[in-house]
Amino acid sequence: MHSPTPKRTVLVILGALLLLGVAVLLITLSTQRYVAVSMVIVKPYTNAFFAQSFESEVIQKTPTVLSVRAVPSISAIIPPSTPVATNGVIIRIEAFGPSVVEAENAANEAARNICQMGFTNYEVTGQIVHEAGTARKYSFLHDALQPTIRRWFKR
């Protein structure tokens, strides 16, 4: 038996990567999808919205959600009882659908679900501050690959 030569191994790997790339391209082109964004503000501030379990719960409840990003918010008027300037959480939701309208509906439904989850699970109030009114075409590179690479380097 001959052991594979380094050149042959490299060619096999490159061939496999090429086939994988073509498959991803064909899948992406064959499933035309659109992405829409909505935003929710939740008050008072709680760390629960930054946990991986929260994102998993949102995606489980609304499977069309691509990503959920939470950032602390600062209100223009800070109540005297608030010990720090951060008094809320802004949650950005990206959802997809097979058409512009369905993507917008998915993002808005996810925003309503987050408001309800916040009240039910964490006793906070949520308000939709930006309803999805536009959608863009889904891009595998922008919507799937880049966030995955960011997560790898974030850890």
C-alpha cells in the first residue's frame, strides 16, 4: 500500500472544499430568503438578556430568528432610585422569511414574543421601539458565516 503523498492530500482537501463551496452556493441560491430587523427595549436592566439561554429560548419560540443581540441602554432621564446609569436593555432581532412581508412579520412576532417573555419570566416591561418595515436579501456570508467567525474569536 502506498501512503498518500502530500500533493495528493492537498488536492483532495482542495477538491472537498470546492465541492462544499459549490453546495453552499447552490443551497443559498435555491432558497431565496429575506432578513428583517426589529428592536425592543426592556426595563429595568437585567443580565438575563445577555445569557445564551435567553437567545436559545427566543430561537426556540420563534425558529425564524437568525440572531438576538442585547446591549445596555441609558435613558435620557435617569430615575433617582437607579444606582447606575444603565437602566434598560436594547434587544436587536434579525429574522428571516421567504418573502419581504414574511421576514418583516417574523421579526415583529419575535419582538412581541420577547416583550411577553420579559414580562412573564423576568417581571420587566418590554416595548417595541422599531418594528420591521423593510427587509433585505439574505446573504450566507453576511448572515451566517461572519457571525460564526466572530463567535469563535470572541471566546
